[in-house]
Amino acid sequence: MQQQPEVFFRRNGVLPYVEMRSARYFSACYDTHSHPEFSFGVVDGGYGHYVNKDREMLTQRGSTVLINPDEPHSCNPAQAPTWSYRMLFVDTAWMADLQRSMLGAFSGEFVPFARPMVDDPATYQHFDQLFCALLNEDDAMAAEEALIGFIQQQFQPLLASEPRFDSGQMKQAKAVILDRLQDNLSIDELAAEVGLSPYHLIRSFRAAYGQTPHAFLLDQRINRAKPLLQQGQAIADVAQALGFADQSHFQRHFKRRIAVTPRQYQACFIRG
């Protein structure tokens, strides 16, 4: 039985400079065209005939395509009537600002992707994590970190090896996170508080404390959850009080750090 095609487009609610697209079991073909944005994505199933300017490539599950603004290209199903893929379209001006933070001054409007395609499982997994983070609009910080991290990966050879950071700014960032644990705090907001670009905030915070702002925020939420669970507070109430999107989101991150579920943890302290 042939699967029914599924397609969606979405402007991200917390990162308005990002448009998302997902297509499953898709058979429509495209003429050569271009986009004003940076676009990149992955093939989730099937094969594709990918043309970027004068290069022809065969994509397959796990391939990542990287397309620069105004770059003529086409990508259509090959060797089978349908295929599945996910794409992101990122505003060029936002990307150029991020590149200036990452790379310093450069000539031209932006720094282009150096290669049109990557066949690398780690890059595919990184994109998958990014796309999933963008779907969860209750966690702006996770989405921003994932996007900046993915883009950083593509320009890694051009980056300086060791970031410099101001310890006062990092202490301020840490204090803001601790003061706003229950909020859907974004990297943009936090960066503005301490006077840094989002890219430099993430990189400097990791250099100072060994983890990104979002990882630190999650750790501190879990640390605050533990005494509340010990006191017998309802798990759903604890999740809501600490800013988790829902109880399952809380449970997933709690178990990753404590190796048991919140209910299992609470049962060790609350005896019926």
C-alpha cells in the first residue's frame, strides 16, 4: 500500500528568522530555482537527484544538503517515485550577523557554505536534533543553541580555537539563569542582558562552566526539583513550577541526569 504524502511549512514561533519544511513520501518535482535565504536539510528516506549550479549528486538517507542564498539548484526523487526530507530556511541577514560574531570581518554579504552536500551520520544526527528542538517552541534556549551549534559546525575550519571571555559577564549570565529558571528564557534575551552576541555567549559560557547555558539551566531545574519531590509535591506541579513544557519533558530530562524517573525518585522519600 502506497503511503500518503505529508507536507508542512512552518515559520518558527520563537525564531522568526527560520522557516521549516518537512515532506514525507513526496513525489513532486522542482524546476531549477533559488531561495534568498540560506537553506539546508536532510534526506530521511529514498534517493534524490540533487543539482547545485553545475554539480550533480545523488542523495540518500542521511545526506545533508547545504545551499547558499540565490544559488540555482534542484532536488527531485530518484530511483523511486517518492522520498522524504526536511529543510530549514534561515534569513540571510541573521546568518550574516551570526557569521560576523563567529568569524570577524569578511568581504561580501555573507560567507557561503564551502560544500553543497555532506554524507556524514554525525551531521545528519545534529540536524535531526536541531529540527526536533525547533518543533518544541516551549524551549527557546534549546532551539537557539541547536541552530547556532549546527551552523558553527559547518564553518568550524574558520573558527578561532579558544574563546576569550569576561568572568564578570559569565557570572551575570549565570545569575540571570538562576533567577529565571521557570521562564522560557531565550539566548537572545540572555545575550542582551550581558552585552554579548548569542554566539559569543554560548561559546564563552561553555568555556567558563563546561556546559552551554541551556544545559546549565536544565541541570539547575533538576536540582531544584529534587527537594520538591522529596517533600511530596505533585510531579505535574513541580514540572510546571520549574518551566518544563509538560510532565513528559520534565521526566525525560530528570531521568537523563538522575537515571530514574521523578516518580521512582519520589517513592524513595515518600513512603505510603
